[in-house]
Amino acid sequence: MALELELPPGLTAIVGANGVGKTNLLDAVHVGTQGSSLRTRREVRGIRFGAKAARVESEGVRAAGPRFRCEVTIESSGAKRTLLDGVPLEGAERLRRELPVLAFTPDRLAVVKGGPLVRRTYLDRSLARILPSRALTPGEYARALAQRNAALRRVRLGLAGRESVEPWTATVAALGAKLDEARIAVASALEEPLARSGERLGLARLAARYEPAAATIAELDRRLAADIERGVTGAGPHLADVAICAEGRELRLYGSQGEQRLAVLALLLAEAEVIRGLRGEPPLLLLDDVLSELDARRRAALIAGIPDGCQALVTATTRAALPSEAPPPALVVDVEPGRAVPR
């Protein structure tokens, strides 16, 4: 079964009853532009029953002018092939840097209410989108950290001396400082747009505060015995957190689920504004089930807050869920089981 859609600039409303495949349509767009599923790590689940593979092809125009063509094929064996302008890509990271896409799904509330790892991951992915030149920094740090941890475990097992840890201590300290610097730059770029987006959605003084956590060589050497005993490095930006606060309250601890939802949406709008400003290219926005738990005023504020030039896809159970105060969508797509009909 093949489905082909041409999406105009501006807002596209994906409309249909619960369970007919609206989220599947957004997921296909995400696979075709980011090389990964919004919904699952087991991407073979997106293959139609009885089929050997699934393929998503996407075409568009970058802000600078040249067209792009992307093709992502997922085979039932689990193998995946990604082509960008006919060139095979080893992984999805380059695709994410080339084609900025921001998505909201209900499980993204974990960015606020989940653990520190979720927020660090979110910040590092924002780093790749906002500052593509520094996109490799989190991975470089993670690999150096893994090497130091492996060296610590070898020392603990008596297979090596403490001196074997020293080179990795220096590398982890240097790359940790570099990672902190990049994360701080992203948090700083988001600061004012996030406050504006939060205010628009009813969250006063919304802020995402990153506390630097890089460990110096002296600090890592001081805690070497404890690190050897545990087999892991106990200080550094891999343990940092991002405090998401409104009016001085950390929303993870003192925010309602509605406030947590608004904070995630404000982060998305703020990042979209920053990407457009820094890269000159508005991102594609994928907003799934975003309107159902917002009142009429906030639905209107959300739609009005989408930066100019952004192409946005929003799912809704009815056309009436879209705020009447906002401009009408450029396209409405009615979704039924197995069909998507533009009107």
C-alpha cells in the first residue's frame, strides 16, 4: 500500500477519529526526515503485516534553495538503509543535522517529569539542531567516558595499574569542559525565546537552567579510588541535570501535568524560533495530540506561537478542535483506516 501527500507551507491539520492512523502518518514523516520512528525503537513494527519492508521517501526545499530527496527503507530483518540525495548515510545523525524537525507526542512530557538522562538527551539533541558544528561533542565525550570506565574496571580486577587511567582522565576532563560549554550555549540561546513562549502559554518566568558539571583532572584524580571501587566515573556532565522552572518552581517536582505539558510545548516553540534565527531555516514541526488537553485560549496561543515560515503538522480528532481565532490551516487531511484524503 502506498500513500502520497504533498504538504504546503504553513499549518496542515491531520484530522480523524481515534485509532485511524493519524499518529502513524506523523511517524512516517518523522522516519522520512529523521531516519527514526517517533513511536518505537523496534522500527520493524512499522512494516505492514506480510510485507518484507517499508520505505518512506520525502522531498522538499531547503531554506538556502537546493532541493533534497531522502529515502529510508526498513527491512523485516531489522536492516535499515538511508539515502540523502542518493548518498548512503551510515546513521541518522547527519540526517537530523541536515533536516531540522521538532516533534511533540504525549510521551515527551518525560522531558520535564522524567529523570536527568531524558533532559540531558533532549539538550544534546537540541545542541545538534541549533549548533550543528558541535553536534559530535556529546558522542565524543560518551566514548571517552566509556574508555575511562573500562580502564577503571581493569584496575579493579587487577589487570592494569592506576597509570592506565590517566590518559582517559585527561581526555574526559577536556571533553567534559567542551560539552558543558556547548550545553551552556544552547541553554543561553533558548533563554529569552523560552520565557516568551512560556508567557504566551501561561507559564510565567519559564526557564531551563543547566548547571555545568565538568570535572577537572584534579577532581577526577581526587576521587580515583572511589571510581575504581565502583568501576564508573562519578563526576562529569554525564551526571548533570537541567532544571525546568516556572516562577522559581521546578516543574518536575511542583508542576501539574498541565504545566509540564505547556513547558514541553514552550521548549519546542522556543527551539523552533532559535533554529530559524541561527540557521535561517525554519524546522518542520510535528504536533501529535497536542490540542486535546489545552483550553481554547492556549490552543490559539500555541498555533499563533508557531514561528513564521515553519511547516507544521497537527493532529486533531475534529476540524473544530483547531482554534477559530487562529488563521485556517493551509491544508486539512482526513484520515480513515488505510486512507488519507486531502481537502
